[in-house]
Amino acid sequence: MAAESTVVTGPAERVLVITRIFDAPRELVFKAWTDPEHIVRWMGPRGFRSTVLRSDLHAGGAYRIHMLGPEGDDHWTQGIFQEIVEPERLVMAGSWADAQGNPTSPETLLTLTFEDYEGKTRLTLHQAVFESVTARDQHRGGWNSSLDRLAEYLATV
């Protein structure tokens, strides 16, 4: 049974919504988002390598991921799992951080929904509310590159 929760909304120009269809079962796509063994294979824009430093997969549990960019630049993202309804929904509140774990950006709420769709999976990514349109657009580019990598990875599993 799916838990009810409110999707955070705000000024439409500072909300990001991306929908993708993946040629993989919903359970596998959900697992690719929640299992560190899968996450490290695709998370981050093309050219990035990711390490899952923490993933306490339960409501109230923390996560922290380090992404190393192609130029050697470090990026950390961290937050708290708000809701986990396997394999339907994943909600995380999080932000960018520094190496010591201090937040470096305002927190956003990332809501992922996973739906069966003609033998495939429809993923809807909803992230809100960004501090600016520029921040939203930067995330759009990063997420689209990551989701391209996810599609490529799922084709090999």
C-alpha cells in the first residue's frame, strides 16, 4: 500500500520534473536507486565516479554520496530518506555538502515514482524547490546525464 505524502511545490520555474521510460522491470529500477552496488555504476553525470559513503535505507535514515568529476573535482550530496515504498516511491531531502559534511546549498526534496508501463518502468523525478532557475537548470543537465547512464547500465543487468 502506498503511503500518502505531499509533493513539495513552489514557483514552477524552480521545480524540476523529468520523466523517463526504462526498459527494465520496476523492481530493478527501484533497486538501482537504493542498492549501493547498483548506485556506484551510474550515479553522476557522464565522466563522474561515485562512492556511496552511507545509505541507511529506512525512513529517517541518512545517505551520503561522493562524486568525483572528470577533472578531479569533488562533489558530495547527503540527506535523509523521508519515505520508502518499495518499488513505488522514494523520497529524499538533501543538499550538496563539503568534505566535512557541512551543507553548501539549500535543501531540496527529491521524489521518485516508479510505475509499470507496458512492460517497462516509467520513472518520474520531481525535485523542489531550487534557490534559482540556474540551479534547477544545472540539476536538469546533471540528472539527464545520470539517467542516460542509468539506462545504459540497466541494459547490462
